[in-house]
Amino acid sequence: MEQIRTNLENMEIDRVYEITEEMYGYYLGVIPPVKWPEKGYPKAVAFGFAFAEGAEPITLFTNVHTDTEDRYFAQMTRVINRF
């Protein structure tokens, strides 16, 4: 899994990237998270929040906490934000 430290424009669709805690926090705080569509799309594997600005692909963010570390991930989906 490739770690990405830049913005979402550099992400490939459907690829999972490990991101920094700072990037996770930035996108969580930028604008309110978008809603993942419930009908007509596959259920997303557990994720923390979804982000999109306008009619663009929705990016899913998640964090994994263990006893020894916290890791953060992002995945741009093929689903276009329509809300």
C-alpha cells in the first residue's frame, strides 16, 4: 500500500492509500462529510467518513487503532457525489 502525502487529486480511483494523521484530520475538518449513497451502490467496508466537494468522486477515509499504533487510509471511489 502506497503512502500518499499530497492532495486527493493525485489519487487513483479504487486504490487504497495510507495517509498521515494530519491529512486525515484536514479532510475531516474541511467541510461536513458527505453521505455514502445507500441504494444502488455496494456497501463500503467500514470507513470513518466520506468526502467530496460538489459532483466529484467520493473519497472514503478510515483509521485503524491498535495497541501499538494508529494508521490512516483513504480510497477514492467511482461513486460520484450527488448530494
